[in-house]
Amino acid sequence: MSLRCTFIDHGKGGAPDCMRVAQRDMEPPEGRQVLIEVAYAGVNRPDVLQRSGSYPPPLGASPYLGLEVSGTVVAVGPEVRAWKAGDQVCALTPGGGYAQYCLADERHCLPVPRGLDLLSAAAIPENYFTVWTNVFDRARLSAGEKFLVHGGSSGIGLTAIQLARAFGAEVWTTVGNQQKADACLKAGAHHAVLYRDKDFESEVRDATGGAGIDVILDMVGGAYINKNLRLLALNGRLVQIAFLEGSKAEIDALPIMIKRLQFTGSTLRPRSDDDKGAIAQALAAKVVPLVEKGQCLPLIHEVFPLAEAARAHALMESSKHIGKIMLKVRQ
């Protein structure tokens, strides 16, 4: 099987305009891989970091951009049992999603939820895998607990808000303006703090009567790290998934000891195929049924043609979006 594949090549990296539409020979699926004819691909912060040269792909991963897709399976590897040609799926990919064709492990694919179109389905994998493994597996968020996610209007943030609310938590978020606050409240947040107008630490502490927050999901880092640790409740859990303001900070570790806190974090892309497969199984069992009932749906901000990937990245870097930025691949 020989296919020519249109894809986005970011060359040696740099500013968004380094990306170009290019052609390459598509390798056939091997082992447990499926080959997907891509309909839509999601744009995510790690794509922007990889393109800029600050987030190289892990060993063995695709060197190309794109971590999630939806589309139609057109070929399968010899060890694939779950899927066949013609199946419609959404998938977490090891890279290469900004392309006409993309390879994914069969364990990292989900069926397109009933009632969802391919556009919305493509917006599920990266954010939902990330939120599930960090908020529910790692931090063990439970019904009745207080949960805070920073950057609530991002794809990750809105996913975290909806899932935390659906599973019974009281949800807090921080955002940059009132429009983003309104979007988060509409998505299910109970409280939204405008971090440019108010100090979120004192605001949330006062509003909780000093009790604090049980679980915090943070992608900011920097000065937020100490604020988060001080804000956590007894036995609280802080999960770090990115560092938009830097990974280095002088930490006062005393709250960790006094309040028996847990400070942890993770990245998704380097995880083993089995680990990602386990996350997919959990989503299929616990989250897809909610989606099929019309709950916890991804919010799409804007869709760009594949050839305009540079504009999509520029929008993400501006942080003016609310929800997911997507690429339309199949015409």
C-alpha cells in the first residue's frame, strides 16, 4: 500500500509562518497501528511548543505536529483486532495529526460518540485524556470536593470544568476577562475569578471560609506554585501539567508538610502505549456515555483549513480563544 500524504511541515521550527503544506510518502500501519484518513485535527499548546523548538517529541514519536484527530480507518496493522477499514474514530496520536493520513495505536482510538460529528469528536482525545488521567486518576477528585483549574477558558480548562462538575465537585476557575468567565460559568463552573482584577489566592480562600481547595489543576506555574500550595486544603493535591510562566520557583515547602499535601504532575505524550490505552478504556466507560447524553461536550472556538495552520497557531499564542482551535483536513 503506497500513499502520498499532504501534511504540515514545520521544518526546523520557529514562528507560526515556518509551517508549510508539503507532501510525503505515508508509511503503512504496523503491529497494532491503524491508518486514519483524517477529517479534522485539534490544535494544542504542545503543538505550538514543538513548532517553536521548546518541546521536542519523545524518542520514537512522530516528528510531525498534531496530537489528536478524527476520521475514517482505511487500513490496519496485522495485530489490530478492535478496528477495521471503514470505522469512524477519534484518536490520540503520537504526532502527525496535521495531515491527510495519520497513524495511531488501536488502543488510543475511541469510536465517534453517538450524536457527535467528526469535528467535535476530534476535539476530544488530547484534552479528555489529559484531564482524566490527571484530575481523576492522579489527583483522585471525588464528589463533594472543591476543584480549581487555572486557565478555565482553554480547551483543557473547559474540559476539566465540565468533567469535574459532572462527577460532583464544586468547581472554581481563574480567567483573564469577563467574557471568558461567562463561558466558564456556562460550561458548569460554580465560581470564576478574574485574576487580573483580584488576587485569586485571597479571593478563593475568603470565599471558602479559609478551608481552601482540595484539587488544583495548574498549567501556569511560576508564581502560581506557592499560591496554589498555600491555597490547598488539608490533604489537598496540586497537579502540574504545564508551565506557561516557567517551571522554576523558590518553593516554601512548609504547607506540604503541615497540610499533608501532594504536589505531582505528568505529561501525556511520553506515556507508554499501555498507559494511554488504559486511559482510553476509562474514557470509553465513564465519559463517552456522558457525551452521548449531550453532556461535557467540547466547545469549538474556530476551525481553520489545514493550509492555514499558521493562523491557528497565532490565535493560540494570542490566548484570545475560548475553547478548541481546530484544523479541517478533509475537503
